[in-house]
Amino acid sequence: MEPRIGVFICHCGSNIAGTVDCEEVARFAGGLEGVAVARDYKFMCSDPGQELIKKDIRELGLNRVVVASCSPTMHEPTFRRAIQEAGLNPYFFEMANIREHVSWVSVDKLKATERAKALVAAAVRRVYYHQPLESREVDINPNTLVVGGGIAGIQAALKIADSGNKVYLVDKNPSIGGHMAQLDKTFPTLDCSACILTPKMTLAGSHPNIELLTYSEVEEVSGYVGNFKVKIRKRARYIDLGKCTGCGRCVDICPVKVPDEFEQGLSQRKAIYKPFAQAVPNKVLIDPENCLHLKGLAKGKDVCRLCQKGVKGGIIGCETGAIDFEQQDEVIEVEVGSVIVATGFKLFDPGVIYQYGYGRLENVITSLEFERIVNSAGPTSGHIVLKDGSEPQSIALIHCVGSRDEQYHEYCSRVCCMYSMKFAHLIKEHTSAEVYEFYIDIRSFGKGYEEFYNRILEEGTVFIRGKPAEVTNIAETREEEGKLIVQFEDTLVGKQRRLPVDMVVLSCGLEPPGDVEAVGRMFNISRSADGFFLEKHPKLDPVATMTDGIFLAGCCQGPKDIPDTVAQALAAAAEALAMISRGKVEVEAATAIINEKLCTGCQLCKNVCPYSAISFDEEKKVCRVNEALCKGCGACVGGCPGDAISLSHYTNEQILAQMEGALT
Amino acid sequence: MKYYSFFPGCSAESTGLGLGLSAEAIAEPLDMELVELEDWNCCGSTPYGSLAEEESIAVAARNLALAEKRGLDLVTPCSSCYVTLSKANRHLQEHPTLLAQVNEALAVADLEYHGSIRVRHIVYVLYNDITPESIASKIKWGLDGLKIAPYYGCQLVRPDYGLDDTEFPHTLDRLVECLGAEAVDFPLKARCCGGSLTLSEEDRVLGLIRSLLQSAAENGAQCLVTPCPLCQTNLDAYQSRVNARFKTSYKLPVLFITQLIGLALGIEAKSLGMNTNIVSPREVLDYIYNRINYMTTHQKVDKRG
């Protein structure tokens, strides 16, 4: 069949046409070998644009189509569908990216037009050699894995579980709840964070369709959309969860005290402990790094075990026999169809901003520490006090610590303005202290947020526009002695000023957690320049990732407040449910093919395949590709020393033709 | 052996004599050769630049042109010279028209500058080229137990030439620590000493010096160490006036970092110009020598490396 190629050049409004002479490119394409028609049009992806292609296929008998427009990740599926509707095999299509690769990165219109021509010529030469391929459908496993048990993970898990589908909810911490469990009130409504979160945590813990895997981490992910295999390590808690009633007697007996992570190190916990009062599961665990018995065991000694044995003449030990010092980590494997990654954020560590004195000056604290201090279940029972126990007379809140700062993070963390103003309200409610908010700009963009800002203004909080240069304890006047002095430029007055206060709260920004890189690699998720996970499209596909079947929710995708987090979690749940209810998913038709005549059976390809799609035929001594598992990544093609593997839709012939086209 | 063009600056030959002497004294044991720039002239310093910027750059450029002939990095021990020469160098490298104008002036003296020279402060050379590890391996005895407030002053770190944190620098701390001494927490380490305002606004400067001394003393420092001859002069020469003015009794020696390194290398105090320090460093020296005597008599000379 002699190729009759149609070439369609998209203007993309002025996105392409502003820098590329599209008419000229179309004229050029019309003269290329095998091209039956070449046209340019304002928006190829629009309905009339697609109709234009279909009409030409029908009326001019086109059997190959090239569209020169944006990135294939954007619209390749659109155009493949269009030509399929006109009766062509969707693989008789090639896309030239003259937007991202040309117009958006060029200034000179002449040069840009030349480059666009080269890309179009390359696509035309390539499509000449395209073969029809049949895409395949695979069944979708209806189970879902949710990674991270903060409010995002909990919300997504509950929604999916309520639909009757199974969810594995994994959290590396011993309890679900995430950062939200540590917060006191929530802006702007001032609901108590625990009061609105705890019922959801309990529900997630008891839901028949949710399998809770706390104190667990995902170790390995294999497979592909609809059929992931996930290995999860359940770390040893040294407690039989079936037997532990969470009574807490063992905690009372344990003699070891260490800083409490949940309380930000402001108070102490025991070596056997419950993460916090409302923990789900509401059970204890033993911290092997600090437990005397477990440390002794490593040296072959049998020490302590008071939690098990009890204290002579005092409290008796664990009655249910739940303590199991022999417990080992357990690795389980689960199969799921989709994954929702909701791994959250880490608070920016202000210790690196030396001039703010965190870690050096007493009474300079982080926002999360303040959340615990002001919380009635926290280390000070909700009393706002200084390190010496006295009540502060004045408190400075410094916004944008680590955010909107080129030295640390350029982005705005989106929650600090609002939580700082919430702090101002809580301070006024709990104490008679003066409150000073040091801000760059107030960003109160959400529903009811601006109203909340006005309320805080009316409550008499002093707002000072200027980012402090330094917090110091070196006094220059008598009034400053024994105080923390904030040195700043009041940019509304245009003057350098010093303000002595008793306490400084650093409103730290949000940053990706420390293991973000490893998690990203494991689930094959890219990251944006700010370090957070990258969504497929910032506006139109905000929860999907470039890897099919992997979705994002919450702060792991970027800083956001609770309402946005919950909305995104529900969107991710909807994506997963849509896949489940479809039941099947189309997978890439481009797979690797092994030429058995050339294969020597060395099995190198088997080792490089990330999808375990290659098996070895012992009888014939050759390797075989399981097409259902092959994702068409091409690793085996490069790995084969005998040139025995080719990748359909990426054959040598096609790629060489494409290169020739680009170069001539 | 590493080779450098050396620009002592005027202070190192006058008010900061100890700086020049000690910088040259430690060069050889640390495998550096500081080749003094022949016929160097005043860097121009801050005052000239404030009055006549272009002319001041031309004055600095003469030194750069001289250094370019030899092609080695231009190293100065003086923070003020470092900032002035670096500023001129950056302007000349970034503005071809200015370079052309300056070269017109230099042509009168048969000189030309092409912008190829790197201006470096001796602290950064010690830190980046010689490295604290290597210094630690070459010292004769550790200064263990000596508590030191590392004082950077302003010009070593500001404006930012990308070598250290401008608010919380650490290079000097590491150099002090590699000698075995303890760098105490010193929150005012990069704060202004008052500079040349001692001449016009003495009261104000005495207040600044006082808070520096106070902070160092409160953090347990036995002495201060600085690379800057202006800071050293202010803190050293005006210490008695601070005491008189505020009824305090500070007696904190202010050493140059090069002097401190020299002591650890076992160089005689006089060769390091320690006799030119105004607040007597006697107690610090006694501390070091007593410790060495003790170690020697106990047959445990603390020889590193």
C-alpha cells in the first residue's frame, strides 16, 4: 500500500503561530515525498480540527497522519482516537512537537520555522514506516494501595472503601493521622483538629474494606497499571496487636524516658509507648533503640522486661501476654490496580537560618511546637508559657521562614499566613500578651480566609510588614535586657526598628519529606523544581502522574491546606474508582519482540527488564517476551548484545528514517 | 608547593604588622609561596570608592594588571583590600566599556588588564586550597582547650562573593578547630566593628566594640581571632577605652588567624609579630606553653599527623 500522508500543522492560537510561520511549514510539508495533503489550522485538537483530519482521511484516502503541534503526552491520545474513528489504525500516526520543542523555546521566527520544518520532515519520514499495531486490554485489579495515612490518605481510603472496594492503607508511623493529628485548631473556622480528624481515623481503623498497615513501609513496586505487585515491610512493634488492649499499664511501668516525637520533643515518652492518646490503632509499640531489654538482647543479656513482668509489690505487667520480644519484621506482598501516594510534607528546619536563633535561643520555637504547646492535650496542657514556666507578655510571629526565600524555598507554602493568624487568635484567647505578626504579604485566598484576617486585625494583633533580619538576645538598651529582640525593617515606615519580645514563633514553610526521592523512584513519579511530586498536568490533570495508575493526593504534590488536601484526596479516589468501574485498561501496543533465530539465550535482557516481562524457554534456549507485561520501555533492546530484540513502533528503520528526515 | 601573588596591603605593614609577619611566616610550613607583588600600590580602600568610583577602580586595577603579568591568583590577608580589589575586578570583568577606559589610564604606565585574575582572601586560600585537614596534619602541637571567638567582621563575607554564608560564616570556625582549639558560639561573628568611624563617631563605635567583647566573654572565649586588620585594630587598640567608658575590665587579646596558625605550627611568637598586639596575649601564650611543657614532661607530646 503506497503511503498517502496527511500533514496537519497546528497554530495553537498564537502559541505556535506567534513564533513559527505555520503556513510556510505546511507549504514545505506539501512538497515532501508521500505527502498527499498538508494543511495548517488554528486549533488542531478542537472538534473542527479533528473533523478536518477525519474528512481528509475519508475523502483523500489518507493512510498515514502527521500532526505538528504540542507534546505527545498532551494530545497523542486525542489524535490517535480521531484517526481511529476515521477508520485508520491509530498507530499510523506520528506527532511532531513544534510547541515545547520549538515555538516556546525560540525567539527568532525564521530559525524557529526552519526547526519546525525539520521536525515535520522527520515525522513524515518516520510515519512512512509505521506498522499497524493492536492495542491490548488488561483486567484491572480492584484493590487500591494508599501510601501515607495523613488526612489525604485517610480520606481517599475511606471513599474507596465505602464504594465496596478493598484498600491497603500504609503508614510508616505507628499511628495514622499525620500532621493534622498534631494541630490544635484549624483555620478559619477554628474547629478543633483532633475533633474532626479522630472520627475519620477510627473509621479508617475499623472499616471492613480497609486493611491498615501502620509502622510499615513500601519496599518494592513492580507491575503496571491495573496489576501492581507491592512488597510492604511491616516493622516489628514487639507487640501482638491481636492481644494488646491499649490499656497502657506497660507504659506506666517502663523506666526509660526519651523525647516524644509527636510532641516535637517538648515532652518525654517511654520506650514502650502509644504514639498519642487517639492513636489508631490504639495499641502500644516498643522502640527497639531505647528499650533496655531489646538493647540487652543484642548483647546476649536478659534485662528489665518490667512491662512484661510487672513491678514487685506494685503494678502488674501485661496481662494479655501481648508483649513479644521475639517479633520480627514481616514482608508481605499485595496486588493492587492503582496506587494513591499521599506521603505529605516535612516542616522546614529553621535551624539553618542561624540569624533566627532556633536551637540557640530559648523561646524561639517552630510553628509545630507552638501547635503542641497551645493544644490542651500537649506538653503544657494548653498553657502558653516560656521555657521558665512564666507567661509571655509579647510574642512575635515571623512569617515565611524558609518560604518565599531564594536561599531556601522560592515557593509560598500557602498555609503559614493563615496558621500564624490562627496563632494570634489563640494567643489572645489564652493570654494577655501582645502579638506581632511579621509578614511579607498576607495571603488569605481561601473561602472565609479574608474574613478571618479582618477578624484578627480587629482583635488588636499588630501587623508589621517586613521580614526580620535577626532575632538576638544581645540587648542594646535597658528595655531589651532579658528579651528576645527582633531586628527588622518596617517597610511601611521605611525604618530599621528593634522590637523586644518574650517569645518568637517561626512560621516555617512546608517542604518535601526526606525520603521523597526514594519514594519517587519506587513509584516512578517525577518531581517538579520545588522537589514535590509532579502531577500530569498542573491544571487539567492535577492528581494523575506520568505513570498510569499512580495518583497523588495532598502535600506530597505541593503545599496546601486541609480543604485543598481533602479535595485532592477525593479526586484521587475518584480516579482510582473510575479505573475500577471500567474494569479494563488499554495498555501500550508497542512491545518488544525477540527474533528467536538471532537470540543466543544469554538472558541479559531478562535481567534488565524492569517489568519481569521476559522469560527463558529452557527447551529452545531462547528468551520470550510476555506481551501482557511488556511496557515497551526498550531497556532489553539496548541490553541485547546480539541485536535480536526490536521494539515495535520504535524499529531501527523508523528511528533512522526519523533522523534522516530531521537532518535533510 | 602552591604559588600565589601576594598583596599585603598597607595595614599589614603598619597598624596590623602582626598580620603581614604571620602570613609570611606560616606560608612555608604550609607549602605556600607568597610572592609579593612588585611595586604594588594602595588598593583604594572604601573612602576613595565612595568619592570617585571610576578612579578608585583604576587604582585597584593597576594591582590587578601587575598580578596578571605573573598569572597567579592574587592573595591578600586584608579583608578591606580583598573587598576593594574583588569589587574592582568584578566591575572590570562585567563591564567592557569600563575596562577599556581603565586600560586607557593604565596604558600611561605601560600596563593592561584583561580580567583574568582571581582575587582571593588568605582565609579562603587556607580553607579551600591548603584545607583544614592538611593544616591539622602539619601543626606541631594542638591548641587543645583554648577557647576562641572567631570574628569575621563584615568585609570578609559581605558583599557576597559566594565563598561563605553572609550571615553565618563558618570557614574561620573550621580553621580554628583544625588547630585543636574550640570555636565558641559567637552570635556577633559577622557584626560591624565600627570600621573607620572610630575617628569620627567614637562613642557609637565604642558601643559596638563593647557588645562584641561582651558577647565573646560571655561565651567563654579566652581571645578573639580575626583575619581583618581593621577589626583587629578597633578591638585591640580601643579595648582600654571601652573599659574606661563602660567601667568594664575586658582583657581579651585579639589575634590574627595567621598568628594563631603560626603558634600551632610552633613558630616563635615574636616572629609572628605577637609583640605588636596591644592587649597582651601573654595569658594565651602561657596557656599554650604550659600545656606543652606539661605534655613534654609527661612524655606525651601531642604531635599530630
